[in-house]
Amino acid sequence: MTQRTALVTGCSSGFGLGIACALRDRGWQVLAGVRDARRAPAALAGCEVVRLDVGDAAQIAAMGAAVERLDCLINNAGYALTGPLATQDAQQMRTQLEVNLLGPALLIQALLPALGRARGRVINVGSIAGDIGLPLNALYSASKAALHALGDALRRELADHGVQLATVIPGGFRTRFMANMVWGTRAAEPGTIEARQLDGYRAFQQRLASRPGRAPEALVQAVVRLSECVRMPPRVRVGSDARIAHLLPRWLPARWADALLTRVFRRQMQAGKR
């Protein structure tokens, strides 16, 4: 039997690193995409480390030209632009959408011939933020909601190519994701709403980052199961918070859900200042 090949993006840490190592240990040939191959983690030994910045269209095109056959593409790379919208400049917003949405779309496009030859599959890693718009994460939420919609549309479109597509939607897990968040570069004037939001949210994030969180193994195993099952389900939510976020808009009227989320965020930010 031909050895199965997977390309995993964002393998420097977190979900991507765990997924690449898990597939390698199960006998897959793994192309582990990282932005800087010189800083690739030692844990990726046995994987083929490839330089791949999903925000770089030229690198994506080169990857498409280099891969002849691909059984599984796992679009994991991404980051969060966070904080009040008023503090974020236009280029930051464009980059957020380019990395989290356009990058995966271009990668699927470039690798479609290779995926088609293998009758392979695509697994996009979404976010709880794509199911329910999170305050102070507007562009990140928008990018992930769009990625979910992209997956739905391409799942139907790629069926004629013999290619399956699924979206995995994780809740909160303990990775370097929070440490890699990007904050807006526009100054918040003292005393304004956005200045108060920014101070409170920074404190909340610092407090949250210091807490022990859930290890990423549950998400890693969910992706491994999808990569090897006969028929992938359209969406898989991992974590009770991800499942609740999906159901919340269905349980409550929009204004009730808005009031609940606003109250939760306000309390968290107030607690972060203590």
C-alpha cells in the first residue's frame, strides 16, 4: 500500500505540532509547514519540514507545484488579531483575513490536482469564534466564520473531484495561541471606551494565560480520526465550550445572547483588573 501523505500547516507549536507528530507516529509521511524552517521544533524529527507561510502566495504556489499526490491537507495555521476594533489599522485587518481565510483557500486551490489524484481530503481548523462572534475579536471571528462557510461551499464543490472536506471547531485549549495574539497598533485615547476595553481585556488575557488549560490532545485525536475515517462528517466541535457556543444562538433570542456575552466579558475584564 502506498504510504499516505499529509501536509499540515502551522506546525511550530500547538495543534499543528501535535497533529504532525501524531500522524507521523501512525505511519504517515508528513509535510510539516512552518514559517521558519531553521526554528522548527526538534519534535518534528521524522517529518519533512517545509517552509510555508500561508500569508505568502508565492510560497503557496511553489508548494502546489512541488506536491504530486496528497492524501490529506490540514489547514491549521492562523492567529488572532485581538482588542477593540478602534485600535486596529486597515493593514492589520487585511493581514488577518489573508492568513486565516485567503491562505487556506489558495492552498486548497494550489493542491487540488494532488488531492484529486489521491481522492484525498481537506481538514480546516476553525474556531469557536467563528460560531459566535466574540467581543474584542471582531476580525478574528469574521475570518473564522468565513472559513467555516468556505468549508461548507467547497465540501459540495469538491465532491465532483472525489475530495472530502471537514471543518474542526475547537473551544479553548492550552497552546501558544494566546501568546501569539496580535494587538492593534492604533493608540486608544485615554478615557475613551476603547481605552477602558483595552486595559480590561489585556488584564483578562494575562490572567487567562496564567491558568492551566486543557491540553490539545483531544483536538489532535479528532483530526487524526478524521484523516483516517472512511467518510468525514461536515463539522466536528471539540470541547464543551465549542458545543455550547454552537447551540447558544439556537437556544436564546439574539438580544438575550448578546446581553449574556456582554455581561460575561465585562465581568472577566473587571476581574482581570483586580
